[in-house]
Amino acid sequence: MCLSFLERKSRKVKRNNITEEIILDTAKKCAGAMFEKKAEDIILLDLKEVNSYLDYFLIATGNSLLHCRALAKEVQRFMHEAGFPERTRPQLDTGWMVLDYNEIVVHVFTRELREYYQLEYLWADSARIEWACAGEA
């Protein structure tokens, strides 16, 4: 079923009765879980206004490849418990790990690759969403 941008934007209920509010809340909580595992420079982007098939990007940096792998595993655990299935098996041995959960795509970078690819600047037209709880920023 192919929806126009306006139809998709006005649609409140996503797949399996997961509402837009639940998706956004899950993305924010996932950012918080990464923060607790010492992820750096966490950014949550709302891509719905600039892209027809992506909803949210969550971008974070780890301080080493091992730390990035631990962050990715934490994301997998958190999203599984939240009921969001992984679309693909992520590569956990690179400096850019992509975890795709349909509406939420999580990018975990090493510092060097984040500075090289500058993903948040590629999507600079998207809105940044505040995710931090009190005392976390």
C-alpha cells in the first residue's frame, strides 16, 4: 500500500497499533539507555518532514570500537524489550553500526567515522528532538 506524504503524515496508527507517540517515546527512552551506557553526542532527529520513508534517526558516538559494540548491544536489548523487531542483522565489527527498527534507525559511530560522515549535517533540514531527562544533559 503506497501512501502519499500527506496521507502518511496524517496517519496516527502505524504497524501493529504502534502509535506515533509510542514510537517517539521509545526513541527518547532508547537515547536515555545509551546515555546511561556513556554514549556521547546523542542526537535524535525527526525525519518525517524531509523524507517519505524514514521517521527517526538516533545518532550516538562511542569512545572505542568495543564501546560502540556495547552500545549497539544495549540498543538491541532495549528495543527487543520495547517490542520493536530488528529489520536486519547489524554489523557489530565496524566503526558505523546501523540498527534498523523500521520507524527508528539507530546509528552508533566511533568518533573518527562520525566526524568523517557527519550524518547529522546530511540531514540538517530535519528537526532535532530533545530527549534528555532532567539532569542528563
